[in-house]
Amino acid sequence: MGLFRRKKKQEERAEDVQADEVLLKALLGIGTASKETALEIPALAGCLEYITNTISMIPVKLYKEEKQADGERKVSEVPDDSRVKLLNDETGDTLDAVQFWKAIVTDYFLGKGGYAYIGKERNRFTGLYYVDEECVSVNKNADPIFKDYQFLVNGRTYRPYEFLKILRKTKDGCQGISIIKEHETIINVGYNTLRFENSLVKKGGNKRGFLQSENTLDQPSMDALKKAWNNLYGNSEENIIILNKGLKFQEASNTSVEMQLNENKETNSTEICKLFNVPESIIKGTASAEDYVIGFKVAVMPVLRAIECALNRDFLLEREKRGSTIYYWAFDTKEITKGDIKTRYEAYRTAIEANFMQVDEVRYLEDMEPMGLNFIKMGLHLLS
């Protein structure tokens, strides 16, 4: 019986500790970061905007790899497939393709994953319908090896193959780990810094503190003092408080200068940019061409690869994944150079001079009519 009593007391103490932690968080204003609070942080919103905008501008293309009689494999684009339009223009949902990818990638970073329901009629894909990750519940089995799960949306059950799933750092294939959950402390610091700065602006930068009185104040005097104090802190107008003899103001907080608030904001911004692998110069608008190349490679390319893998798994028919002809999805990253005409044209010139592209192929990539110059340039060497 003593063992059970000790166990019960331990459980009661654990419950008391948990209750104290909840009470302490409530008193200190410490809460769990959310999408809404995270997006109020300029550095985080800027990093996310850069990544989502970049991905939404890059078209997704369908390719097929065919095995030839001589054993070689030939790769060609499949431009007329209806799924290409779903991914790049009209999704079949109320969201167009740009809005669709921005919503999916936002949930990829700030939620448990980006989810979209796949509309199908027999073997024909008819639409991609974005589903907010907060509306998706996961029902998993307990087997760590042969993992299986189902999705629940508004009380209805769906199988995994009915959803496109873009997941970050997942270990079960059905839900990922958000940046908010993984780095909650730095995000709370950034958000609370903004709240503190907002509080300072409202108070006109005045310090918090308390009043000391040598004499006992009667109730009318206390009411008048409270009213004057509220007027001083409650608006930005010029207000004056006259402290009678025996009243002293004692500071209880530091100013933004004393707390080095601006320096802290710069540091927080740098740390948040590290979470997304985005060079800080891109967010500040001082990035060089090299910074944009690095940002694309380390911040955007991993997300593109995750989307490509998800599309190859869920947005292809099973017969398209095997056999002598294999289909696959890939982003056309050449589109990102269209903003830099000099770099793009120099690349085309190199490709033409190296004889692995023709003039009409370049004109096709630039959305121009072909000139009909189908020829192969060959070098001549004189033998002595």
C-alpha cells in the first residue's frame, strides 16, 4: 500500500509542477508561437516571401525517359499532358497555380506540411485542391517498420495516395516538423521584441516604474494621481505630472537604448534568416548576383526537390513509374534567369558555340517564332 501512496503523491507533485508552469507562462506572457505571430516578424515573413515567390515563378514540366533499341535512353518533354496545366496555371480549385504553391510552401515551413487533395476520374487527373494543414488530422498505426496512416478532413477518411504531401523533416511520411515547432525560442524572442517596441512607442519611450510616498495619501489624491499617470502613458500628447513633496519616481525598467534594442533586432533578424538558409542581404535588398545564386541553391532548391519527389510519388500513374518508358516531374529552373538578360544570353551563346543547342531551340525558350534554320555547325580541320 505504501508503494501506491508514494506513486500517487509523485503524480500529484507532477501535476502541481505542470500547473505552476502553465501559471508562470500566463503571468510572464509566454505562449506557444503560431503562424500568425511568426508572420508578424519581418525577417521571417521576408524569407518566406522570397522562397514562395521564387518557387511560384518556376514552371513544372513533365518528362518521359524512353529506352531505345540500342540501349540508350532518350529524354523528351511531354507538354500536352493535362496535369501540366493543373500545376502551372489552373489547379481546378479556387486558387490559381501561383496562390496554390505559395500556400503549400507556407504550410511546409510553418505547419505540419503542405497538403492538396488529388482529384481523379478513373486514370485521369482533374484537379489539385489545396487543404489547410490545420484542417488535416493524421491517424497512424503503431508499427515503426511497416508504417501506415490515414487522413481525416472534416470527419471523412482519405487514403495517402489521395493527397499530395510536401513535408519538412518528416519521419513518418504523413506529417513534418515546422520551423515554429523546431525553433520556437528564437521566434518567440523576435515576436516579443516587436511587442516590447510597440509598447515603448505607445508610451512615448517612457520608462516603467513606481511612486514612493513618504506620507500616506488619501483616496482622492490617489485617484487624481492614477488619472494623471494614465494620461501620461496612455497617449502621445504632452502631459505633465506634478509630484508633490514626498513623492519620488523609481525606475523599474530600462529604455530601448539601455537594452540595445536595435542591436538585438539585427541579431534576431540574422538568426531567423539562418533558419531558412536565406542570405540576409536578400531580405535587406543589398544582395549581389552571387548572393542570389547562393540563396537559390541552399534555400530554394531543397524545397523544389521535395516537391518533385512528392509529385513523382503521388501525381503519376503506377504504370508511368515503371517499364521501358518512365515519366517524371521536374522544375524548369532556367526560368529564374529570365530576369537577368545578360546572363541568359551569354549562356545561350555558349550553348550555340558548343554545338549542343541550335538557334531555333533558343528562340523556343524565349517564346519566339522559329526561323527554320535547322542545320548543324561542323568544324573543318586541314590535314597537311
